[in-house]
Amino acid sequence: MALTGLENSDLELIIFGGKGGVGKTSCAIATSLALAGNYKTLLISTDPAHSLSDGLEQQIGFNVVKVDGTDNLSAIEVVADEALSEFITGYQAELKKLFETSTNLDNQDIEEMLSLSIPGIDEVMSFKTIIDFIEEGEYDKYVVDTAPTGHALRLISSPKLLDEWIKVAARMRWKYRYMITSFSGSYQPDEVDVLLLSLKKTVKRIENILRDGTRCEFIPVCIPEAMAIMETGRLLSILANSEIIARQIIVNNVMVSDGCDFCRRSKAGQLPYLTEIGETFGSLNKVEVPRFPEEIKGLNALNELKRCLFNELS
Ligand SMILES: Nc1ncnc2c1ncn2[C@@H]1O[C@H](COP(=O)(O)OP(=O)(O)OP(=O)(O)O)[C@@H](O)[C@H]1O
Ligand SMILES: [Mg+2]
């Protein structure tokens, strides 16, 4: 089988995720190369480990660059810390005022609260960067490579965490608003209200696109090994709970050669796991990718992986 449906014109955001080392980055790059054949495509990594540069053998950073040797493909590595520090620097005054006006905290408490991170905010900020790109609409397809499962899950659950924080902040504000209205008879929304509203909108924008199966699809990458299968199961159930669509799964590193004793034994060892994958994830379109003799680095190898993923092998 091959990856299907990615060319649908409504589908904009394709997110790759899975256990560490299973081939997420390689598959994300190869998919973006395939899509760039017909669509203006932006490849985005949210992995702090800067993995795109290694696979593409080209320096990719916090600014969009064209991928060498391609026409329609650009890439960027979105760093959560950087996205977050931009937010904190930009809204330091508003956050301080939120705490000052809404509670009985003293100055030391406020400084401490400010230094605590808002749950999920760094991941939300990297997601916001992605959503901003999508809303600017410069590209047709956005392919996202994530760091291993835990990180992808934090990314997915970050809007919910932030939403809960906003609710608490809004309740604090409501008390302040009530007090001001009682004293002066009216209340003018200030910069803190504007910030809370804009954060609320960011959360909604992220949730809307993630939950829209026509615009967004998550592709889990797995290998025929026990731990990877367990982790993929957990990932899929969290995706389902979060109403994020996964229609297909990549099973990477499948042994095909019978050429030597080692290959035969590796292949036989994978068989029960391949059966388990077929049974456990039977509702998903399954795309098997053979184990390559060498690691997948540079455009030639990545194009070969692309041909495996899209069944273009002759
Ligand atoms: N089918 C394959 N055959 C041979 N090597 C592969 C295959 N798929 C991936 N690799 C190699 O395995 C290593 C891990 O792949 P990759 O970086 O794509 O995984 P990842 O899931 O993104 O890892 P991480 O969790 O660290 O981000 C790389 O060296 C890559 O070249
Ligand atoms: Mg990776």
C-alpha cells in the first residue's frame, strides 16, 4: 500500500509522530518531497534536536529556507523555547498586571508566578507559529515532523492545558472586573483582557484545525518491534480522544531480503510483530517501508524512500 489522500486540496497539515528513532523525520522529509512535486510545501520540525538539517544535509534554522535541489519545498525548524521567550518578552507587562490586579499576592509572589511557566505555553507557541504560517496561506501543504511521542502528545494537549490556565486567569479577572464595576459603575477592558482574548483565540484556532479531518491528518510511524507497537497504540488512543484523524500508518524498517542468515532471522523475528500491527491497527491503511542497507541521508536516499511511501517503485 502507499500513502493516499495527501493530495486532497483541503488537506493542509500533515503531522508525523511516533516513538524515538522509528523514522519520523525521514518519512516527513520524503513526504514533503513528494508533495512538493505538485504543491508549494513547507516542511516544519518542532523537534528541539534539529533533525531536518541532518537528513537534508543542509542547514535549516528558525527562518524559512528553500531546500536545495528542489523547486517547491522550503523548511524551518521551530524552536519552542524561542517561540516562548518571544511571547514572554512581548507580554511581560500584561502578565504582571494580570497577577497584580487580580489577586492578593505580594510582589515576591508575583515574581515567582511569572517565573513559573504557564502549562503548555511553549508548545502552544510553536503550534501558533505553524498556524500563523497556515493562515498566511503562502504554502499549499504543511508537513510537520515532531520529536518522539511524549513531545508530540504535549504538542497536542497543549491547547487544552493553556485553555484551563486561561479559565483560571479569566476567573481572577472577573473578580477584579466586579470590584471595579462596583466602585466606579463601569469597566473598560484593558491590555490584560486583550491578551487573554487573543490567547483564547489562538487555542481555538489550533483546536479547530487539529480536529478538522479534512484539513489535518496525523501519520504515526511504527517499526515491527514490541515497544514501538505499544507506544503507537497509546498514541492512537490519545489522538482518538483528542478527535485528531489518523487514516494510515507507516511501518518502517521491514526486512525484505532473504540473502543471508542474519536477514532471514531478522525477517522471521519481525513476522509476529507485523501480524500484530495488521490486527491491532487494522482500521488504518498500512504502508510498509523496507529496511534500507544504509541510513537515509541526502536527497537521493530520501527520494528512494519517497518512492517506497508512494508506491512509485518500478
Ligand atoms: N527504512 C530505513 N532503513 C534504514 N535506515 C533508516 C530507515 N528509516 C530511517 N532510517 C535511519 O534511522 C535513523 C533514524 O531515523 P529518523 O531520524 O528518521 O527517525 P526519527 O523517528 O525521526 O528519530 P527521532 O525520534 O530521534 O527524531 C536515521 O539514521 C535514518 O537515516
Ligand atoms: Mg526525528
